[in-house]
Amino acid sequence: MNGETDPRLLRLSDADNVLVVTTSLPAGATVLVDGAHILLRSDLRLGHKLARRAIPAGEKIVKYGAPIGVATAPIEAGAHVHVHNVRSDYTPTYHLEDVRTAAEGRS
Amino acid sequence: MTRGYLRADGRKGIRNTIVVAYLVECAHHVAREIVIPFRDRDVHLIGFPGCYPNAYAQAMMERLCTHPNVGGALLVSLGCESFNKFRLAEVVRASGRPVRTIVIQGNGGTRKSVAEGRAWVAEVRAELDRLETVPMRVDEWIIGTVCGGSDGTSGITGNPAAGRAFDLLIAEGAACIFEETGELIGCEHILASRAATEELGQELEASIAKAARYYATLGYGSFAAGNAEGGLTTIEEKSMGAYAKSGAAPISGLIKPGDIPPRGGLYLLDVVPDGEVRFGFPNINDNAEIAELIACGAHAVLFITGRGSVVGSAIAPVIKICANPDTYRRLADDMDVDAGRILEGKGTLEEVGREIRDFVLALADGRRTRSEELGHQEFILTYKTFEPIGPACLPAA
């Protein structure tokens, strides 16, 4: 996995299959991930994650070089990686609403 | 060299606070009324709401009322609660601090108890205000850290910056405590590999396994809805970010609430109760964890937040480190350190870590945190059960 990556996407460890968004990015924007241009299909807010490459269902999600859960559905490269397609190997994650489309967190 | 208030047990405090402690919820109002006229004069309200006895709560109150930042304690009892007020008063008296117990039922009720309490506080306040400070070395400090209102930025800016500050303070001889074993689930192996001894490594792993079992029984991880909205997906992910607060020093010991680190170094505070699940969630909110860090002797607490917590604490200053640059802009008034600027290329982890270290030590030279200036003195204490720590948990003498 060589090639350039958008500086707004943070790779915490070489082993990671997700990147952290360091500034909010709108749906429709194009970002460079390991040399490939990828169209964002959803808004990605600061601190959220996108897939660095296609991740099949059942594969571990790796961030900080450590497994942080498992994919519950196939995830395309560049797609939002979150509670809708990842589950914990320990305890289920509690959330109040559909966080994929949550508004700006001003509630 | 910083300066502190020397207590009879040899420990030094960076604040000279009087605590007014209610010993059951029924005495809470009277205690609060006593504090109100002194709210800007380092008189803090703490207490335990339960009417049934609990060894953990008793030990916590004893530690808190004899904390080095505390110069005196007023105990407010209704009269019929089970809390052992006699023992608490004796512990405070033996520590060389002024102490007084007001029993509302024996004292003519609310009005007379409030008046008597205020008179005692005024007198002790005047006495404590005359106390001079003495030099205090960095190796006499204990600093705790907690994160709350975490989001996807906490683990990449604020928490690792706090970890750098811990590394600096530990190198200077301080004792630093990180906590919430329920937020280290998934990190147990890397944690154990940093232990000073193999036996301690096993204890660390066991403490995380206990937390995982405990939370599995409850059906929820130590994970709030706002964590998910902020981009955190699983407890393991939150854990990896929280783990970064511990910095890079070897882990010297594993302590439980009320245990005071015997010397400098890095300690993990095990906050999850022992035995069967009995009284509910280990810590029902961030302030319960802060109170436990303070009961372990922490002079100050580093609080890293992404979503934007505004809390402080009774007894010890809470330095709020904001991990998220957007949150910082919204809540700058409540934040002491802007760690989110790292994401904007305006600072490095090393620079922010150094800033946090400097902020901590400046607290002993009159610097106040935002939450202190705003009057935040949150406090909560609930029921728990703990067994004593094992022999492998502390560094050898």
C-alpha cells in the first residue's frame, strides 16, 4: 500500500486498515488514499474513520496497530467505518441515534 | 521548586481547603448551606448519600478528609445514619487537622446547625489562612489523569499529550496515576508488557479481565452515546485512545481507591469493584473516578476531553485538556489547554505535553484552573466493594 494519502487523513500505524479524519469532510469530496482517488459517499466528521482499503465482513478493524472490533458487513475503500458496520469483540456499543447521519453534535 | 502546605503526616498540599462533609443525603442541605457564604474561599462540599454502611465509602471519606490539600473538616450528620462518624472524626483528629462534627438531630435542627457550622468554618478559615507554605519538590507530587466526553480526537491529541506530561513528571520523581480499567479493555497485553515485574503484569491483566467480566454482566461498556457520535466505534477503540494517557514509563504498581502510591512512578488505579456485581456501574460518571484519584492522594487531575466536559472537583484542581479543536473554539472558557491545535499543525505532542507539565506545577504558585475560577466543585461517592491489593501490586521496598 504505497502512494500518497491526503494530509487530512491520519494513519496512526502502518498496520491500520482505517484512517482518522482530522478535519470534517463533506460527502462528494475526493480524497487521496495510498495513491488512489476515492469519492466520499457520506459526510465524515472530525475524529471519525474511513476504510483505507476494501475490508471484507468478518475482518478485524485495525487502528493504532491494534484490533478495535470486527467488520459486520463488507466495507468499501473510503467508506465510513463506524457502529453500522463494526461491532466490538467485548461489549456492544450503545448509541442514541443513527450516528452515520448525526447532525453537528450541538444537541 | 514549588511550594505547598505542610501537614502533620509530612505530606504537602497545593491547596488549603476546608471540606464540609455530609454523612448521609439527609444532611446534604445543611452542609450545602454552611458552605454557601464561603464558596469563594476554598470551602468545598463533599459527602456520602447512603444510609447503609460501606467500608469503601468510609475509607474514601477518611482519605479525602485527610488529603494534603485539605486543612480541616466539618462533618455534618443527621444523627441516625450508619456512617461511622466517630471513626472518621478520630482519623481526621489524629492527622493533626481541626475537625468538628455537627449532629443535626441533637443540635436543634437545620437553622441552628447551619449557624454553628458557619461559625466553625469562619474560625478555622481564618486560622488556615495564616499558614505559610514551604518548599515542595516535584517528587512530593501525585498527579492523576482521567478522560471524559471522549471522541475520535482524544486518543490522537489530548491523551498522548497528557502521556508526555506524565513521562516528564515521572522523570522528575512524581507519582502519576491513570485509571479506569474498564477503558483499557483490549489493551491488557501491551499494558502487562510494561509492568515492572512479571507478577505485576499478571495482576494488571487480571484487573482488566475483571473489568471486562463486570461490564459484560452489566451489558454496557464504559462507553457513552456521545463517544459514538464523536467517532469512537467500540470500547476497544476508546481503550486504545485512553491508554495513551499513560505515556511510556514502566508501570510501577496497581492500586485501588484510597491506596496512596508509596513513591514516584506510574500506577494504574483499578476502579472496578471486586467480587460479584453488587452495586451497579463501577463509576456512574467521570466525577466518581476523579474522587477516587484524589482519594489516592492526587494533588491535581488531568482531564482530557474531546466532546467538551466542563467539570472540576472538590479538593483538587482539575486541568481540562481539550483534544478537539472545534470543541475548544466552542468551550474555550472552560478549557485550560488546547491540545486540538496539534491537528491544525499549531503544536506538537511534545510541546503540549510540556505545557501540561508546566501548568501542573504552576498550580502550586497560585495558578488556578478554569474550573476552579468558575466554581466547579463536583463530587460524588457511591457504594462499592474492594478486596485489598495483592503483594505483587506495589514496588518492592
